[in-house]
Amino acid sequence: MHAASVILLSWAMIGAACFFSQAMAGFTAGILAVLVAMVGLPHGAADHRFARSRLEPVLGMAWMPVFLAGYLAVAVVVVCGWFVAPAVTITGFFLASAWHFGQEEPRFLIGPRMLRPVFRFARGGLVIWTPLVFHAREVAAILSVSTPGGFGPAIDSAMSLLTGCSWIMLAIAATAWGLQGLAASGRTGRMRRVLLADNALVASLVTLFAVASPLVSFPVYFCAWHSARGLKRLRIELGESWPELARSLAPLTAGAIALVGLAAWLVLGGAGWNGMLIRATFIGLSAVAMPHLLLHGVAPLFKASARRRTTQPLPCGSPA
């Protein structure tokens, strides 16, 4: 049901981009703003709840200071990276995002076992690879605005590297998509429907990424697909209803919205969407995203450590 909703939303945005690009600009921006506020920001605001169940069994009461210190330290390093080494920061951020998105995508046992991690990486990065190939100028313009002056050659080098990687990853993702289609043809019942629906979803998203501006396609993918699925998993893990989860995340989400609004007002003075806002948005997104990516990357290690602690045999002579 969720995949069908995202497919419909993708094609609605494709239609808006193809036939009503100017007339629908304000309406589209409003939809995306609501998506970010209601789904995208709460997804990041849930990190402390995601971290607690994984860090507390290993670190005890120290989990919160360790979590906050690590989160802020990574964010500061990323912000500094944009002004010191933007090419390295851009490349690392894009590749880490593709890996993270791939880890969060549905996992079907398709293709050789050794290639499945590569398939997940290629699929997770479709929201990155496709705009780099089909909207190279727009992506370059966004990156140029987001970085300080004087780094033009470094940005060009990063774009060349990422674009070359994108062509390879798109070919790998197409191979995985074809293999999944072949697997679906050999299945029956619910599994066949699931595989075909997933292939239809991937095709719809790739078309959206190729047709629409990255400033439109990325929020659709991030909010309607990636963040929504992440919040659903967290709700099930915590055993809470949607209203309970929304109430628990509301304070941090409201705070994030207020800070974004305050920063825009102070920096722009009502000037609207311009280069400075793009820079603030892009740098701010990466500063929040990188600790989020690392948290979800190291979480399995803490979970495995906690599991080993609980399954260690008791020392000889200890009471049962």
C-alpha cells in the first residue's frame, strides 16, 4: 500500500514537472514543505530514541552524553568540511548517503550473494546517481552556491568523479532491476506481486529523478519513502501508536522547524529563496544527515555487543 502511494505521488510530480512546471511551482513547493515538516524532520528527531535502545545496554547512563557529544562533533566536522575541503565533503556525503539509503531499502534475495551489497548501494544511490547524470548542470549550480568561492576546480573534480561513479551505479542498478523482474516471472502469489510492485516503484522513482529538479525529487524520495519507512520501523520497535510516537517527537520537531525559520529570517530578512538559503539548507542538511548515517551504521555493532554481554556464560561458582 505504501509503495502504491509513493508511485502515485511520483507520477503526480512527474506530471507537474512536465506539464505544469511554472504554474504548479508554488503548489508543489507547499506540498514538499508539508512533507518535510511532517515526515522528514521527525525522522531525524527520532535519532535519540533509536540510539537509546542500542547504546544504553552497552554504555549505561553514559549513553546520552556520548550520543550528544558524538552527534554534535560529527555535525561540526561536516560544517567545517564545507569551508575547508568541500570536494572531499561532497564526495563523502553523497557516497555515505547512497550507502545508508541502500541499507534501508527492502532486501530481496535476488542475484549472487556477493553482489547483493553492491546492488543495495546502487539502488540506494539512485536519488543521487540519476540527477548527477540527467541534471548535472543544476546539481553543479547547487554545489557551487553551497560552497565558498575559490573552490570551483575542486567542485568540478568532485562532480567528474561522482558522475563517473553514477554511470557505473546506474548500470548495476539496472542489472539488479532486471534480475528482480526475472525472479518475479518465476514466482507466484504474493511474492510475485511484491517483486513487481517494487520494480514499478523503482522505475517510477528513477523517472521522477530524471525528469524533475533535484530540489523536488529528493524531498519526495526522502520524506515519502525513506523517512516514512524509518518512522514505521521505529514505531513498531517501540510498540507505540502513531499518535504516541508523534507526541514524543513533536518537541524536537517543533524546535527544528523554529530554528530553520529563525535562521531564514535572520539571514535572509525576507529575501526569499536565493543562494544564501540554498547554502544554509544544503550545509544544514548534510550536518544533520552525517551523524544520522553514522548512528545507523554503527548501531548494529552496539546491538551485537549488547547481545554478547547477555549471552556470556556465568563464571564458575557464580550463583545461577
